[in-house]
Amino acid sequence: MPERQPDFYIVDILVAIEKIKRRTASLSFEAFLANEDFIDATIKNLEVIGEATNQLLKYSDVLGEDKKWRKIVDFRNVLVHFYFGINLNSVFNSIVAKKIPELELDIIELLKNRGNLDIFVQAVEDTKIDLAKLYRKDSIFYLSGILKLVEKK
């Protein structure tokens, strides 16, 4: 498997964030709990965030030394290996409601502080092409908005 540029992992994280936010934005915890598809999709996207973060940790210049990145990977490992003990109340009310919006802001800030965004812009454009093939218009629109945010500085 060819090695991916780190910016593609950042795009993976952002797309997963967008999917979680879109699926859970108007849900109460009770509605979330009553919908197995929303639970499974949310857990899957949290796993994607954790795995992409794990890959990014291999590039020390991308994320820096903040321990929060390691915590994201550790949480992914809990989701994958201890799935039978997941506390859905914590997932919904702590991770989805609080940590995901914080993570999104952290990623945007990280991108704004980078010097050259050319590779990130290319990663977004390539991903948008792939998403278009899958009719993922919401994710495409979201990534276009992210580009506008990070290019403003």
C-alpha cells in the first residue's frame, strides 16, 4: 500500500467530524440511543478519527507534542478492542457533544498556523473528487468551507 501524505489523514479526520456532526446535531441522547445505525456510524467515525490521528503521530512535525492526540488514539483502541464496554452516554454527551467540536477547532487552528497549505488543498480537492463519485455532497460542501476558513488566516 502506498504511503499517504499526512494531509490526507487530516482530511479523513475532518470528514469523519462532519459525518458525526451531521448525524447527531439534532438528536437527543434518547434518540441517539434508539437508533442503532446512528450509534454504529458514530463509533465508526470515531475509530476513523483515532486511526488517522495514529498515522499522523508518525509525523512529529504535524501534530506536535500535545498529549491530547495520544488520548484520541487511546480512545480509538478502547472502541475497537473493548467495544462491549462502551458507555454510550459518555460517547454522546462528552465525546460527540464536547470533544468533537473542540477537535474540529484544533484541526482548523493547526492548519491556519501552517506555512504552506498546498498539499492540504490538493488533499481536499482529491478527496472531493472521490466523495463526488459516492454522492457525498454534504462532505464536499463541508470541505469547501474548511478550505475557506483555513485560507483566511
